[in-house]
Amino acid sequence: MASAAPLGQQVVTSLYLIWVLFLFGIHCFPEDVYDSKYSTRIDGDINLGAVFSIHASKDGRCSDSIFGFRAIEYVEAVRFAISEINNSSDILSNITLGTTILDDCFLPSMALARAMQFMPEANRLHSTCNASSCEDRKLPRFYDVVGVLGAYTSSLSIVVANVMTLFKIPQISHTATSDLLSDKTKFPYFLRMVPADLNQVKVIADVLQYFNWSYVSVVYSEGSYGQESEKKLKPLLRQIDICVAQSIELRDGMSGEDYDDVISSLRRYTTAKVVVLYADIKHTTFIMKAVKRTSASREFIWIGSDGLSVVLNDHSDICNDIVGSLAVRPYSSTLPTFMTYMKTHLQARKYNEQERRKLKSFDQWFCFEGHEHGSEETDEILDNSTMDRVDYIPKFAASYVVDAVYAFANALDAYIKDACPTARGKEVQSCINTETLLQYVKKVEYYGSIGKISFDQNGDVVGKLDVRQCQMVNSLPLHQNVGMWDMRTAMLNIDETFLQWPSFTNGSEGLPLSECAEPCGVGEIATFPRETCCWKCVTCKDNEVTSSNSTQCQACDEFLWPDNQTRKTCLSVDPTYVRMADPIAIVLFFFTIVGLSLTTFVILFFHNFRKERIIRSSSRELSQMMLVGICAAYLLVFGFLTFPNNFSCYVNNVGFSLTFTLVYVPLLVKTSRIYRIFRAGKKTTVLPRCTSSSSQVVIVTGLLTFQVILVTVSTSLAPPRVAKSMPVRTEKFVELYCDMPLVGLLSSLSFNLVLVIICVFYAFKTRRLPDNYNESRYIAFCVDTTLLVWISFVPTYFTTSLAYYKVIILSIALIVNSSVCLLCLFIPKVYALYQQKKTNSGTQDRCYNPLNTTQKETGICPNRFSNSDFFTSKSSFNMTEQTENKQPANGTGLSKHVEIVLKPESDSSPGHSELSVNCQ
């Protein structure tokens, strides 16, 4: 069953062609088939057929004008190769090779008719009728050939290949490049001397990638040549990230205005300066005319296939309008012998370049000077000096025609030597089987115009492709070779020293840019709106990196930030915390040192003068506790200004709570004792309970223990720890701080705040103490200031979002609170003692009162409580004088120490209350 389908298909195709032939037999062959001016023949023992596009077509018929001098070259290339082979003893010895060249006039119908004329054994039809009867029946002439050359274009070659597949005749095209012809299931008898379009597509893609052109337009011809190549080109461009702005198809029958519209459409995409042109010769010619007509000269860089290269070879003046444009064509090398052959004929006919352009008729060339149409050329070979004056360079495809003839000749030579080595002349015709000949052609290897020639498994020659550029050299437009692409290595080599780029209409020079947008910068991604491959650059957020080949923005994880150089990786952010080098930290450090130094001085001062009456009367134990708390508060500021760690966080949390407690618990006990003593004095002479020093220490210890328990429990339930914070994810700011749990902080703050409020209450109650004991005023000022600090601190701290400023606020609160307590409670005593020592010279009033310097000049110590309304008439006090002898400091004399004690008259118990003012 595997072979039944192809066999059935061939039977159906054969029946169809027989039916077509029958129709042709009843006057359906094109009229031009019968015109001998559209064919030429050289008879030989073995003949090759050729279907070339020589004359142009008009209204579906062959015209009288040839399609450029190239058509003449291809015919002469066949005649030249056959002449060389017949004159050579190395190949097909004793056998002459002939040819029949038929013109298809660029018409598919003519190409089909010409292919039918090579039907095997069909020439026997002429043996059954004489020439006149055959002419009356409108039967075309048939030719017996072993192989066929042509056709010129891919679309025409497909038509011929279909017929040759049916007839099982090998076919070699010299210029057809369509990838469809590489399908050996459809065209098993087709071979070609040029690389397939797929290779040209690869070269064009490599050229675009080489010059970094990422945004292009594509213009292509309808039909297998352009459409199939466009289908293969677009996916290949997508693989290398080249965006196609638009694809425009050129159709047969388009008017000049239609081609002008194509140029207008190309202009709409202003940044797509490169246009890939994959069009056949006819469409390429029309589009180049439209370029000139619409003043689009040097506006685009055209990257063309071999169709553009052929047009530029025939009309090099077009390069003036498309300077810098590149074209790909199969590599070929000029054959010196063929150039000499052509120069000889041109010189004999006196055809310079201008005359060649005027050449219109096929007969005009072959009927020159009485040469018979179809006869062999016997022109005299000219000397070298004469030929050098002939301005002629063969077209690139002419050498492929010669190589194709030699491919058949070498295959025939090998075949005949194997099958019938003794055959001579026309005897070889009987031993040649075209199916077997195909295998010899596929295996042939020889050296031709491009070097070693061989065919791959698809029947495509393994060769190279040229990259040529339009340039202006000495003000002359030329199509110069600037690079090469080798099929064996699939590598593109460009010689940049030979490149030439135009000056565009916008004034830019050098290598042109063709991109839909500028490459996205660092931190930008390419977005593709409206389902196109052209991008727009969008800037990512500050905390995002580019990913997926710079097409997506991806946010960095918390505490990470994009690197500044590439914005492709996320790096750790150095955390911010209060450092000693910060200006605010330096200021806090300075005040802390000053406060700590002053506190140390007061501690030493109190210790040194601990036996002085002023120190003794100020509750030394409580004062010492308060000084320890103030000193600890100052020291704690250093903890807040150091690098946060778990230990320092724990110390800061506990210390912040306990230092306030250590200051205000003794102060509370002290103010409470004063208030209770003076309040009790209104009613009784009995001293209130728990007013002794030991009692005060016990009370302070108890309250401190309660705070310690409270802090211990809160830190156990929610221990402080080092934490990081990134308040705003789109800002490069990470904080390292001590996370103090809110529950523990609020509980300890609430306890301390209660202590301060009670202190304020007692300070208010004792505001009218006698002048001789107005320390309560300083206490009131201290606690009022502290309360104000707390009222400011609490809402400020909890409404501040940045941990950095929270640390600053805590530090300021510690410094301010400690400084207020130090200045209000201890500095006045230091000053008073200083003044007392200063006035101890004996010239001053011996009853000097350090807390109230206003006194009357009397001989006795005035009663400072006599004017106080704090006491009522229910209480009466008497004054007693106690004396004691003390040894003076200098060791001389006696000093009389007088202590005036105020006490109730009726109380003689040893536990009475006393407030004393001493005089010396």
C-alpha cells in the first residue's frame, strides 16, 4: 500500500496530461509554440532540452522584444558549454551533445506547452504525417531529450518540474530557488545549481542580526517564490528577536499607484528603516521604480534576495537610489573562457553596452551577418588587445548554465562508460534510461565555476551565497561584493572595510538604525502594546528588578534592593540605626557626658559632705537612690546609641522602665513623708508612722520590687528583640532597631506615670510649707516638668513611624528627665552648702538659712514658722537649745553647736517629730 498511492497518483496525472495533450491537439496549444523564432536548436547524438525566458510577454502572448541581454547570455552559455564539451576528448568522446532551447516568454502556459514538447517518443507523431499535414493539425514539434535545463523562475520551474516528473526526465534549473522544489516526494527529478530559498532566508536573517536591525518591514511576491520564503523568514526572525512591522504582498496586475501605496505604507513605520524585499524580478523592478517616483531615494535600506541582485546587475543605476542596500545571491565566479567567447561575439557584432541595451530581438542576435538561425557559431577569435576594449562582464547566472550543462555531460559520460562503453554516435540513445541517468546526476562531482560541485539529498547544490551592497564609487553606482555565507558552515563573513552607508534625508550618517524603540535602559522593561512585537520602555518601580529578558518587573523581597548597575539582582540593604557618628547622636552624647559628669560630681559631693546638716536633712538614703537612678538613666543613653543586639535591646527595655522608677519612687516617698509630717502637725504631736529612714527604704524597695516583677513578667511574655523594618517598600530604607513589645512598654510606662502624678499631687499639697523648708518648691517644679515631658513624650513616641526617631525620643526623654531631677533636686543643695561654707568665716549671721536667705538682723534665730498658716493654734512648740562641744576642724578651741528644735510642748516622748534649723 505504501507504493500504491504514488503509482495511482502518477496514473491519474498521466491520464490528465494525455487529456490536456488531446485538447492541445485540437488547437489549444499557445499560438507562439508554432513560431520558430521562439526556439533554437543544435542537433547532436544526445540532446538536452532547455526552457528559458528569453522574450518578454504582453497580453498573455510572447512579444518580439527580449527580456534584457541576460536572456542572450543564457542561450550563449548553453551553446558555449556544448561547444566545449564536443571539442573535448575527456568527456563524451566520440559522442556529440546537442540542445533544443525553447522560449517560455515568462508565461506559465508557455512553460507547460514547452515541457510537453519534451514528451518521450512524442516526436514519432511527426513520422505519421508530413510537415504540411502536421501543421494543418496544429501539432507542435516534439523533441527527444535526456535532460532539461531551466526554467528561469521558481514558479515556471514548478510547472516544468511537474511535467518532467511525469516523463521521468531529470531537470536542472540554473536560477530557481523556491523551497517547494526541494520536496523530493513531489519533484523527484528536479535539481538546481543554486542554493534553495531557505538558505537565502538564513543569510538575510544573519545579515539583520549582524547589523543589529531589530525592526524591519517585509515586502514579498505572491507565488511560491515570495510567499514560501516569507513564511519561513518570519519565524526565523522571531527566534532572533527581530520584529516585523508589516508584511506586504506584491501581486501581479498591480498598477503604479499600488506600488506607490506600498512605499507610503513603509513610511508609516518611521523607525523601520530596513525593508526585506523577497520579490521576483518583475515585482522588484516595479518597486524600484516606485522608490524613484515617490522620492524615497536613500530613505530605506533594502535587504533583497537574488531577485534584487539580478535587477541591480542589469540596472546598476538603481544603486544611486538605494545606496547601502544589500542583496543576497548565489555565489558565482566568472568563467574566463566564456567571457572571451562572449567578447568575441560582441566585438564581431560591434555591440557595446549601449548597443546591447538596444537589442530587442532574438533573431537580431542570431541572424547577424548571414548566420543561419540555429547554426553553430564560427566567428573568428579576436586578439587580446581587441577583446580588452569590449566592455562586457557576464551576468552571475551565466556560469550556472554552463555548470548545469557540464553536470549532465559528466553524468552522461559516467553512465555511458558503465552501461554501453562501446556505443558511438546515436547508438547511445538506445542505452540511456532517464530514470537511471537521474541517479548519476545526483552522484556527480566535478569542478565548475564555483569550485567543487555536488548535490545534497534534496538535489540542491552545496554552494555559497554572496552578500553584495549598492555603493557609489567615484560617483558611479556599483553593486559590490562585501561578504559571503557558506552553506557548509552556515557562517556569515562580512568585510566591514568595504561597507558604505548613505547620508539619509534626516542628516544621519553611518550604520543606520532600524529598531522600534531605543534599547531599554537600566531598570526598564519592554512592553508590547496592541499585540505587536514592537516594544515601549516602561520604568520599573524603585524596588523592582527586571526579569524574563527585561520584559517583567519583579519586586525584591523585603529588606532587599536592586543593584544600581544592572537592576537584575536584589542585594541586601545596609540597615539604618543610630550611630555615634550621626550629628544628633553626637549632640546626645555630649549632653549625656555632661549630665553623667555632673551626676558623678554630685554623688562625690554628697559623699564627701554626708555629715553636713543639709545633706543629712535631705534624706540621704533616698537621695542616694535617686542619684543612682539618674546616673543609670544617663548611662542607658549609651545603650540606645550603640549597635542593636539582643542583649542591648533587653538592657534598654528593662533599664528604661527601672531608671524612671528608681528616680520617682524615692521622690514619691520623700514628698509623701513631708506632706504627712506637716499634715499630722495640725492635729497631733505624734510623728506619723513609716517616716523613719529605714521605713522609707523599705517602701522604696517594695515599689521597686513591684516594677521589677512587672518588667520581668512582661519581658518573659514578650521579650524585646532585634528587628528590621522597611516602612515603605518602594524606598531604599531599612531600619535595625530594638523591638520593644507594646504591652510591656505600656505597663511599665503606666506605673511610672502613676508615680509622677502622685508626686505632682504631693508637690501641690506642700506648696505652702514654711519658708525655712521650701525644698518642696523644687520638688514641685521637678515633677511638673517631668509630667510635661511625659505628656509630650508618650504621644510623640507612639505616633512616630521611624524607629530611628523613636530611639532619639527615648534618649532625649532620659536626658531631659535626668537633667531636670538633677538640677531641681540636688544642685540647689550643692549651691546652698557651698554658700554655707563660704559664709562660715564668722562675719555672717550664725543662723544662716541656706534655703531662704531673707532674715532679720536680730540676736536670736527667728522662728521661720511663726508666720505660716500651715499650723493652727491647736499646736504649740517651744524652742530648746541643745549644745554640744565639738572639736574644731583645726584642732583648736571649742565650737558651740546650737540646734533649735521645734517640737510640741506636751510631748516628751523620744519619738517626737522635729524640724530643726541649726546655727553655729
